[in-house]
Amino acid sequence: MTLRIGVIGTGAIGRDHIRRITCNLSGAEIVAVTDVNADAAALAIESYGLSGAKIYPDDLSLIAAPEVDAILVASWGPAHQQSVLAGIAAGKYVFCEKPLATTAAGCREIVEAEIKHGTRLVQVGFMRRYDSGYIQLKEAVESGFIGEPLMIRCAHRNPSSADLYTTDMAVTDTFIHEIDVLHWLVNDDYVSARVAFPKKTRNALPHLRDPQVITLETRGGILITTEIFVNCKYGYDIQCEIIGEEGIVRLPEVAGITYRKDAQLGMNLLMDWKDRFIDSYDRELQDFIDCINQNRTLQGPTSWDGYVAAVTADACVRAQESGQEEAIELDEKPEFYGGIALRSV
Amino acid sequence: MTLRIGVIGTGAIGRDHIRRITCNLSGAEIVAVTDVNADAAALAIESYGLSGAKIYPDDLSLIAAPEVDAILVASWGPAHQQSVLAGIAAGKYVFCEKPLATTAAGCREIVEAEIKHGTRLVQVGFMRRYDSGYIQLKEAVESGFIGEPLMIRCAHRNPSSADLYTTDMAVTDTFIHEIDVLHWLVNDDYVSARVAFPKKTRNALPHLRDPQVITLETRGGILITTEIFVNCKYGYDIQCEIIGEEGIVRLPEVAGITYRKDAQLGMNLLMDWKDRFIDSYDRELQDFIDCINQNRTLQGPTSWDGYVAAVTADACVRAQESGQEEAIELDEKPEFYGGIALRSV
Amino acid sequence: MTLRIGVIGTGAIGRDHIRRITCNLSGAEIVAVTDVNADAAALAIESYGLSGAKIYPDDLSLIAAPEVDAILVASWGPAHQQSVLAGIAAGKYVFCEKPLATTAAGCREIVEAEIKHGTRLVQVGFMRRYDSGYIQLKEAVESGFIGEPLMIRCAHRNPSSADLYTTDMAVTDTFIHEIDVLHWLVNDDYVSARVAFPKKTRNALPHLRDPQVITLETRGGILITTEIFVNCKYGYDIQCEIIGEEGIVRLPEVAGITYRKDAQLGMNLLMDWKDRFIDSYDRELQDFIDCINQNRTLQGPTSWDGYVAAVTADACVRAQESGQEEAIELDEKPEFYGGIALRSV
Amino acid sequence: MTLRIGVIGTGAIGRDHIRRITCNLSGAEIVAVTDVNADAAALAIESYGLSGAKIYPDDLSLIAAPEVDAILVASWGPAHQQSVLAGIAAGKYVFCEKPLATTAAGCREIVEAEIKHGTRLVQVGFMRRYDSGYIQLKEAVESGFIGEPLMIRCAHRNPSSADLYTTDMAVTDTFIHEIDVLHWLVNDDYVSARVAFPKKTRNALPHLRDPQVITLETRGGILITTEIFVNCKYGYDIQCEIIGEEGIVRLPEVAGITYRKDAQLGMNLLMDWKDRFIDSYDRELQDFIDCINQNRTLQGPTSWDGYVAAVTADACVRAQESGQEEAIELDEKPEFYGGIALRSV
């Protein structure tokens, strides 16, 4: 069986997914595309030789098309909510890039619609859950290898940030990935957020406070500290270390050859974020395709996870501004999404 | 375009390739299978739901089938040569698992047939050239980062060997992968082989001499030492280090999470060889498919590389028996395969 | 020249220093000892064959003895202040184990006495400044290799704590070493402290809050986060990482042989804190001896550093109780101790 | 007790030992020096303020001096034998820098003299046995942690060699340290040597064959391969890895801080050999002093070890010239030196 996918938004991310589905993955094909810029849509079709794909004028018409089994939402953030809701209304599968919606209320609306529909249709594009390192960390937690997790220490560093990157984007564009993957890792809910600003690097533009240190606490008492440093200069570097009662586990370095030269023992670090989770992008989408083709329930990040991310990000942005601890108040998790499975308090 | 592949041999490796092509890769489908055991062929079709694939009674009828664009040879070694030659005669693309043929003369015959055909049709399944670590090593050599290579130190270790594994198989089944990847790494030809036998491990069966240390020398004078140790107990471990005039590069460890527990700082090693090059198996076959679908010349290991492997392995087996240095005498490399590109002598 | 040392306190630490001076170091000898337990003093003399050493009834008589050039204070904490002040009054050199005094006021009194004396007489036993790793970190900061330091991440972990160990001792006995070495590393003063309590490990006794996360901020804005975890079970582990504008430096693991065995690549971690800084204990004391014997100014931790440690520890203990940020208010650093050399604010 | 040492030879190594004994170590003092260059001897005394040390005109008069308890032989190699024999004849302890004598016969003569004397008097300055890493390797072998050793892989690399350094010096000056430490590590005797010459680096002078690969085999069948590369450019690097039946152990890298900067994760390597075993030089001499002062039998490298080194080095130099395997024929080990304690054949 071949899953027929319609792509909404043919910017950089949309085109990358088109390439992936067409050239790398198995079991799916692109049958429809749309973009606010019609030329961009046409160019995407041409670039990847998608002779069988049709261009639609907008998301709603694409979603309505009978040949479309599933949609991939890669438009700009504010447009996501409408597409996702329309997809659910049409009973079609939806792979939605982050954010699921730009507000917590918007995410909640999607959650309700999906519950009302009665089966899972939506997967949010948080790819880290498909990274081999994070999967190993989760296994180490769930097997009891490190005992109960007590603390998590993370770092999310980029060599440099774009001029338009603002202080709140450190939460909504950058930390959002930690928000998603960390509560999944320890199967717990966040209850509070706090943000501290160390001495600012001179390598950041005047309007940007960089680095930041964000502290989350979970219902079970786990203290999570993440350094966000988007002008660290030296590389793109993702670190995560879980400190448990019996031991510690840590993400590996990205495997690279080691060298001995010029009085140094070293290895190269990545400079480009696109290289870091390149396999995870493939795996999240292959999993989405396989689950549908094999009539299995979607197992990737859910609408509820999108909602958790939105509520948590809101609290972090408030904490940036207030300098205080801000509460993270989530609704009760619906049975539909697996119910509550919290760590012991 | 979808490449239509016929699979010859549906044992473990053949089935794994069928799964790969069907579930992981893009641009190809299985349209035909054959096996000396007809039930095995039927089972393979059923296991992967290949409703469109036809079972043929033997390799020749499969190769003759008009719907077959390319064949994948995964039968037992002694049968390879006939299938490959028939494939070339039919002008079909051939992906052949090692060995290309069981004798150097057989390989040479394939080389002649392919040259006579006039374009490259054959890729041999030496997957290490598609491993990210080896690719980085090759870049380090070719960019001049370590200067001229002078020595290579390798280890090829398995936790344990099967009862039927014999001393010569350390060359023909195990070291054969180093034989292929090392001359590619340094773009040089082997001229001699020598084998030393250290103290034998008590963990090997009486008939097996294990470990062994194989030394190859290249035309350019590079000294290559490889430890083959197939009952090392602790893991499946592939090491390769190139010592150059200006520095050294080394394969990375397989990335795994690190732990701190019970007074140890550690990480898991692989126990199963199948996990080590899992990505490379995908990449070698995707590359084969892409080159054909995009009308590009095959760029994987050639028939000539299969011939080099056979000649070199023969010399190593002779060296096991003689205890002496044995010459490796290769014919001159045909222009068809890129001609001679040796390191300076 | 041989420095004649009188030791005040022959408990575990005192005896260890006696052994060190007698068996490992050069240029000094033990000529006098005293202990509140006279038998312990006699035993120490006997254990190390110090036939020439005399037992004194108390610290003051030992300090007054004409054959004593320098005293080593290794009694229990509350007794330190009197011995140090008496030593200064007698114009004798003083090597004082931490704490210099149990109160900031007591430390301040020592500082005043030393300034009044006019030359440096006192070195406090903060040995980490003599550790090769910390020295390399300091060089990396001072050479500009990582640019301006922005953040420091530390961990101080013990396998288990004694029954009598209390929550505040995580500051006064454990974190005190980070307090000393970190302001020295970045040449800056602390201005505030905050303490957070993650989920408690079940491996700690009921009365002890463990782990703790202590955050210090410096005048220059550097944010320092230290995890104190004294029942981590897995080992004695000291980590320190400085994140600067241009790069990051980190303490090395303690060098140990690596092994490959049982599907693990690993190395042993220390379990006993006494092994971690064993060389530093030798070096701090040899440096004290050499400076005196060579008529050079003492260069180890000063009375002022002892005062800084006391004021900072007080604030951290307050922060443990208040749950709030607590100010660290230091007097202006006297010219006598090198004056103010702060990082740019 | 203070051991009174007379130093024969005040060149670089002799002066370094004088500094060590005077400034670093405990329990010994320099009471006499001699050098073929009387000014050098006087300068050494002056440099280290050895007001109590007397200058003697030659080794024999120094050895005869009643105030001399032990001699330290640091003259040039050809003079060692006479001094050591005179020391033994006078019943004095002898710490002799390598070589014990320049010929195997000379070493044998010393062995006979010491046996005749009846107690151990001589320690040879092979310091690696005092290196923490090698000691851990030996423990791993002796505890059975890696099972029976089967192979050893070593590398001994220097950034560059002096103009006067010749091909045979790769054995007599460089590999000599591996010769000593490796048979001690596995408690076995060498039986043969072979030398291979890989492609030569252009960074070596025309007269020097560099790198070299020396293979030793032991009576028990252990195969030891050592790369000697004295113009490797990148650093001073000592590697040793023991491959056993149950696992592998390897020397650690020299501990240094790690950095993340400029897209690199790295650490500094040593460039100067003097830094690599700096602690071992202290320990070997402190052990010599302590054994004598405490009336314990010397436990460092013996005269017999000096003899083993000489016989083995001779075979390696022959192997450099012959290109063949050369036998290493040792006399039977006298009971005096612990008798034969070979690995099972």
C-alpha cells in the first residue's frame, strides 16, 4: 500500500519532507501540494519530478481532495491550526510541523476535535523522540537502570542566531524541542518554570538576551535545567544528562572520526543543526507512514503533546519577563491519550 | 521511476534485502524471487506481502524475465558467478553479495564480460564504503589532512564464531571486508601478505586458530596490520586507524549513551555484527537503485574490486599455511575501472 | 633548610599530613604535636617514627615552643580560630585546614591580625587550586582561550554520606571547596546564592535533603550552578565546566585504563574522595614549605579566601532555609590581599 | 633515616635527579657528586645549594667515600658498567640509569657480581613500571580480569628526532622502555624479534628509517607489536593495549581538560617526553630510597632486567638489519631474581 500525501507549505521544511518521502522513504508518495506562493508549489513539483502531483489553491481544497489520504502541514505557524482542524474534520491523517497551534487554546481545540473524531489522526513533528540517543536514554529510565530520575541537565547550543531571532524565540523555537522530549523521557508533567539570565555574550545582537538558563520542575519533583545558548560560536551541540538515584546516563557525542594532529586529540563537532537529527526526520515520517499503512495507532507525539508544549512555552516566556517562578497549569490528561502516568510524587 | 528487482536466493541475507527494499528504501520494488528451496521463496513473498512478485524456478529464468530490471544475487557463494554472468549477458544490473565469485579466475571472467558489455552493470555488496566513519577516514586521507598514509592498524572482532567456522574463513568471510575497504581508503594496491598466529584463545574450538594477525603491504609501502579475533567474547568491534605523516585518524566508537554507575563510566558495545553496519546496508542498496534510476554510472564496489578481493584473499590463505610472506599479483587495472591511481612509490 | 612544623590535631587529617611531610615531601620535619587526646598524639609520633618530635599539652604551648617554625592546624573546626590567631601573634607560619574559623567574624579577625602583622603568614587548606585540572581551567580562562566566562556547571558527588551528615553540611563541608576554587578560577566575587531541592533520593537518610542544586551569581554576572549529591551511589565525582563566549573547557576524568569486556567499553571511577586530590594535598603543602624556605610570599589560599568562603557559605545556608535568593555581602578586599581584580561588569 | 647519595654524572639527567632528591623527595640527600667535567659537578652543587656535598675526582673515589650510602649512576652509557661493578664491590646500593651496561655480557657480569654479593643492590632506571597506567594494566593481567594475554599493541611516538638519532637508536634509546615494561607486564620472556619498515615519512632525515614496526614473540606465544615513530609530528604519545581471552585493557590518555571550540571537541596532547612520566621518575627514586631506609629488598627493575633489555635490544637491531626473525636467547633466570615465572606455554 502507498500512502498518498498532500503537502501544505512548500518552504524549506516542506520541500525537505517532499524530498524525504520521494527519495528516502518507503510506502508513500506526494500527490498534492499547496502553498500561498503558487510558484513555490510548482517549483517543488518540478524539482522532485512529481509528475503525478497536483497543485491546489489552498489548504482546504487540498484536504478535500479524494486522492489525499494524509496531509503534511509545513506552512508558517499561524496557519497550522486551521489546516489541522480541517484535516481532522475530513477524517484524514495529519503530520503537523511544530507548533501544532500558536496558542494553548488552539491546541486544546485540536485535542477536542481529535477526541471527538475517536481515533488518533495527528502526529506533531517533534523528531527527537526518534533519535537513537534519546531512545536509549528512555530505555535506561524505564528499565530502572538509573533508578528514579532526580535531575536532568541539558544544553541546546547554536553557533549563531539570525538577526530576527528574539529572546522569546529561545523558548518557542529552540527550547520547545526539550519541552517535548523531556516530559516524554521521564513520563511526568511540568509544574513550574523559571528563567535566569547569565552574563550576556558579546556575540549576540543588542536586542537578544543570550544565553539563558531555563529551569523546569515536574510534578514528581524532577529538576530540569537547560542552558539555551544560541550564539555559542563553537558548534551545534545538544546535551542531555539524566541523574538518577542509582546512576547517570548521558547522550553520546555525534560519532565522528577522532584525530591526533598538531598536539591535539580531537573530533569535529557539527555546525549545522540540520545534520544533528537527520536520521530522526526520516524515522518520524517513516513511522507515521508505516503506522497508517499497517493500520496501527499512531505512536509519535500527539495533539496532547502539542498542547503540553504550548502551555509550557507560555509559562517559560512569562518567566523570562517576570524573573519569577511561573506555574505550568495543564488540564487533566484525557484517557484518549493514555491517561495519567506520573512518576511517584 | 521504480526499479524492478529480482532476488536470487531468499536465505537470511536475501530476505533482509527484500525487507529493506520493501520497507525502508525508495525507488524500487521486488517483482521476482527464486531460491533452490521453492518454499523459502514462497515464504519470503508471503512475509513481506509481495503480492505482485513472481516466483521463478531458477536464476536463469528469473534473469530472462522481461519485468526484471535488475537482479540481487544473495544465493550461496558458489552459485554467484553463473548468476552474475547471466545477468551481464542479459544486460541487466546486478547487485551481488560477496563473493563475486569463489575464484579469482571467476571474478576475472566477470570483469571481462562487463568490459565487453561496455558499461558498468555490477555492484558488489561491500557495504563498508558506505559507512559514515570510513567515508570520513577517506576524506581525511584525500584532503591531505594526515599527509601520506604510512600505516593502518585494524581489528575485526566477533564475540564468538560458529562451529563450522574454519581458520581460512577468517580471511574469506571476515577479513574480506577489510581487504575491500582498505585499498579503497588509500587508493593503493596490495603486493604482499603475511599471517602470524599469536597464542590461541581457549575460547575457540580446537580446529580454529584464533586470533590471527594479517599484515598486508601496498605498492606504495603502506603497512597494514589487522587483528582478526572471532572469539574475543566482549563484543563485535571494528577498529581502523590510519597513521599518516602529519597525523592520525581513527574510526569512532558506535555512538551510545554513556553511563556512570557502580563505580564505572561506560557505554555499551555491540554484540551483534548485524547492528554495526545497518545504515550502510541501506545506503549501498539505495545508491545502487538511485544510480540506475537516475541514469548515473554505478559508483559502488566494482567487479574489479571483487577480483582484487579474491586475489588478495587467496594470498592470505596461502600465507596462513606457509607462514611466509606471499606475493599478491594483480593484473593491470583496466581503464574501464578508472585505471591505475596508485600512491607514489 | 628544613622547616620545623608543629601539628595541632592528630586525627585522620593531621596524621595524614604528618605522613605526607615525613614520607613524601621535601624540606620539612615534624618537631612537635599536640592533641586534645594525648594518647592520639603519642600514637602519631610512634606510627611515623618521629623520635625527634615533642608532645605539647595544648596548641598555645606548642605555638610558643622556640623550635616550631610553622604550625599545621588540623584540630576540629571550632578550635581553629584560637590556634591561627595565636600563631599570627607569635609570628609563625600557619597552614590551617578548612574552616579558617567557623564564623565570618572569626575569619575577619584573623584577616585583621595578619594585616596588622604585615606579611602573609596563613595558608588555608583548599587544595583544589593545586589540582592539575583546575590549573588548566584557570589558564584557559586567563589566556582568553574561551573568551569571557558566562556560566559554570559543577557537580560534587559522593557515593554516600555519614549518618551525622546534615543538609547544611552539604554547604559547609562539601560545597565549600567549590566556593573557594570557583571565585579563584574566574577572579570574581559572588553576590548572591540560591538553593533548589530536586526530588530527594531514597538512598539518603530521612533528615537529609539530597541532592541539592546551588546557584551562585558573581558581580560580573557569571551564573554558577552546582549539583551537590552526596548519596549518588556510583562514585566520587567532581565535575566543572566553564562556558565562555568563545568556547567551553571541562575538567578531565581521572585517568584510568579503559577496558573492553562483557559488551562494555568502560573505565573505573573513584569511590573514595581521598584518592581524587591526592596529588593536590602533596602540592599544597610542598608549596607552603617551599615558599617559606625560599623566603617567598605564600601563594596559596589566603585568610581573605577563608573569609570569602565563610561569608558565602553563610549565605548558602540561609538560602537553603529561605528558598529565596540571598545576598552575599563581602567587605572590600584589602590591598594586602591583592586588591580588587574583578571581571568587567 | 636519611639515605646519603653520591651522584656520578651531572649532565641533564643527573642534575634532574639531584633536583628531585633535594626538592621533591623524602629521606635522602646528596652528599657527593662527580663528573668527567669538574665544572659541571661544581655547578650542580651550586645550583641546588648542596653546601654539604663534596666533589670527587672520579666514580671510584666517590664510591669509596665512607659518607656515601648509595650511588646514582647518570654518566654516559659506556661508563655505567664500571661504576655499577665498583658499587657492588663496595657493597653500596646503586641506582643506574639505562643502560645497565652497553653489552649483554657486561650486564651478565653485573648480574654475577650481585648474586655473589648475596643481596640485591642494583635498581635500573626503567621508570615506566612506576607509571599509574602501566600499574593498572599489570593489575588487570594479574587479577585475571582480561584472562590470558594473547597480544599487545603499542605505539611509541615522538614529534621529531635529533639529527644524530639513527635507525638502531629506535631500539636502544626508544623501544628499550617497551622492552622492559612489557615482559614485566605479562611476566613472560621474549623468544624472537622481527622488524618491518613501512613507507618512510618525509619528515625524517635521509639516514633514518622511520617509522618502524617491531614484533616480539614471548615464550608463551604472546604477540607484541610496537610502532616506533619518532617523527610523527603531532605529539609525544605512548600507547599500550593488551588483548586477552576475556577482554582488553588500554593505557589512558594523559588527563587534560577537554574543550569545545571552533567546531572541535578536543584536548591537548603532550609534545615533550619529559612531561609524560614525570611522576614515575619521582616514584622510582622514592621507592629506591624507601626500600633501603626501611631495610626492604629493592623491588624496582633488577640487574637481570637490565640483562634482558640488552639481549632483546641486540636481537632487535639484528632484525633491523636482516629483515628476518631473530632469536632472543636468554640464559636461565637465576633463583636470585625470583626464578622462572612464565605464562603457560
